[in-house]
Amino acid sequence: MCRTLAATFIALVFAAAVRADEPVTGNNVKPVAENKKDEPAIASFSLDKAVHFLDSAALTWTQKQNCFTCHTNYAYLYARPHVSGSAPAHAEIRKSLEELITKRWTDVGWRWDAEVVATAAALAYNDAHARNKLHPLTYFALERMWTVQKKDGGFSWLKCNWPPMENDDHYGATLAAIATGVAPGGYAKSDAAKAGLDGIRKWLANNPPQNLHHKAMILWASTYLDGFATDEARKATIKELTAAQLPDGGWSAASLGSGTWKRADKLEQDAKTSDGYGTGFVVFVLRRAGVPANEATVHKGVAWLKGNQRESGRWFTRSLNRDNKHYLTHAGTAFAVMALAACEEVGTVVGAR
């Protein structure tokens, strides 16, 4: 009996290794299990499993939902090129987003103005890190972005009470700035971009940040563009982000809301438990802002990420809205990979092809 169980266990481990070695595609993808707080931690950090999770979650969402969302496949297009942009899953999801522009936008238009900004941002970031060249459809999306900019310089954003991404206009304004700044080929110097950025700066001046996540987004934008944060403001935000680090070395996504994010399920936000989104996002932004990878704050954050991955490859993040699907885990896993890449902790990945 023991030998049979042992043999079965070894076979399962070997089968899992084979599956992890096989690139995820639209034909072989298997849906990821639900995001659960009690999923066991992995024995040791595995970038292979992180990539496998991201590929699987993004492909499944794209196939089943037939849409793009900030927490899953948009976030995926930010993270995947930091490992490899040549993977079949990456190509399929990128193609789907391009078809959203060439087909749905052409036939019926976009669903929300936020979709235009989020699409432009994901494509621009993806271009910058996967090909270092502005794709014609990315340029089209960026130019379309300015047509939905309001007269006050801001954007009509989705307010679904799904922080931090689909919650307020501030996120939309800073994301549009990041999209413009990260776009390769000097796009930010174009006439349309300069006029649009002037509008965003005006909007931000009239709508100051209400929480630490807002400030971090401005800090991120300022790493590409002038006029978004003074040196004093940048230092102040870095100091606030550092002060928000928890004793275990991580950050809580809820703490970045500084008490401004209220849950739909009426429960309390948990600002004292480190999670994937809080830690990955902060470490990534700190590195973008020039904080060295060997600086104590960042070093501890990296240690938390490498020590708190789950067996599936994801980094769990509790939803900031209600305790059901916890899809913020997907964005948290994307930012965890981006943070580790920014700290040069990402190497060759078996499943990265």
C-alpha cells in the first residue's frame, strides 16, 4: 500500500513537472483554481510556477470572458515581457487585445472610456518591454485616448468600488500619464501627447492624491515624465511607502488606500497582513523611483515575495471589495514578477518559451 502511494505521488510530481515544462497555449490551458487565502505556501520560490499561473489565468480569462480587465489580462501584458515576450500565451493575449481595437472598436466602439486608456497603457508598456518599438495599433490607441480626455484634463473612469484600479478617476489620470511616458519612440514628445499631458497635470493639480496608492501612481508616472512630482514630493512618497512596510517585510494592499477604500461586504480592510499586490506594487515602484535593490526596504520586500509564494505559483491578495473571487491576486502576481525583475531576481524560466 505504501509503495503504491509513493509510486502514485512520484508519478504525479513527474507529470506536474512535464506540464510545467510545456508552454501554455489556448489549446492546452487548464483553468487555475480559485484564489484562496489558505492555499499552502510553496516549498521554495519558483518563477516557473509564477509564469505558468499568469499564462493560465490570463488565457482562461480571455477565452471565457471575452474581455479585458485590469486585474488579469491587462496586468499580464505588463508582466509577461519581463520574463519572455516570445511565449505562445503572450502572443495569443496580445493578439486578442489588438483584435479588440481592429474589430470591436471598429464595429461597435469601446464599452467605456476607461477601456481606451487601459488598452493604450497595456499595449504601450508591452511594446516598451517586449519589442522596444511602438506598434501602429498602440499608437492608434494612444491617439484615441486623447479623444476621450475631458476638458478638465481627467478621464471618466469606472467606479465599481474595486480598488485600486476600478475605483476612482485618479487612477485613470495617472495610468494615462504612465501610458504616454512608457510608450517607446518618443511618443510623449508628440503634439497630441504634450497637450494631453498638460491636461493631466492640470487635473492632478486640482485633484490632489487622497491616499498612498494615488501618490505611488504619481511617483511611477514621474519616472518617465517631467512635471508630475517635485524632488521633494518624490522623496516624501518614498518615505511614506517605506514607512508602510510591515514587520515581515511586505506591504498590505489595503494600507495603500489610507482608509479611503470601503468594502462592499462591510467588513474591515486588513492593513496588517502583507500580500502580493501591496508588496509587488510597492517594490516595483520603489525600484522605478531609483531605490537600489540592495537597500534594506527593497531587500526585505524581495525576501517576502520569495518566501510567500503559494503552491500554484500565485501570490494571494485579498480582494479590497468583498471576500469572493480575490482577482486582485492576479494583478498581485503580475506585480510580484515585475518587482522581482526590477530587482534582477528573474532569470531563465523553463515555461517562458
